Amino acid sequence: MVQDLSDPRRTEPPFVATEREMLEGWLEFHRATLLLKCEGLDDEARKRRPVPTSNLSLAASDVTSRPLPLMFKLSSNIDRNTIR
């Protein structure tokens, strides 16, 4: 069961805003969500997969063995390519 993540450091952006404001607001919201969910994890917990690796995965095994670094890389790529 997924619990609602409630924290004053993470606020939902307004639903009515300019395209740029909304984009930046939601990117910040998801950045904060990722950081809050990883907060307090030790090195071993950060490396552990939340679910077993699928045999259907096309990703390289060295990338899929490190899910959180991959999530941060994906997040930074989305930020970089979207904000341009």
C-alpha cells in the first residue's frame, strides 16, 4: 500500500499557471518527492531493488542493479532537456 507523502518541504504547485510556471512547479514537486523518499536510507538500502529485475528488461544489467542513481540521472536529464 502506498502512503500519502505529507511534508512541508513538498508543496503541490497551482493547477492554474503559465506553462513555464507549471512545468517548473511540477519538476520541483517531483524532485522533492524523490529526495524525501530517499531520505534516511543507508548505502545498502539505496542499492537494493524494490522489486526483482524483470527478464523482459532491455536495460543494461549494470544500470538496473542501481535503481536510485538511475532515478536521479533520469530526473536530471528530464530537468535539463525540458527547461531548455
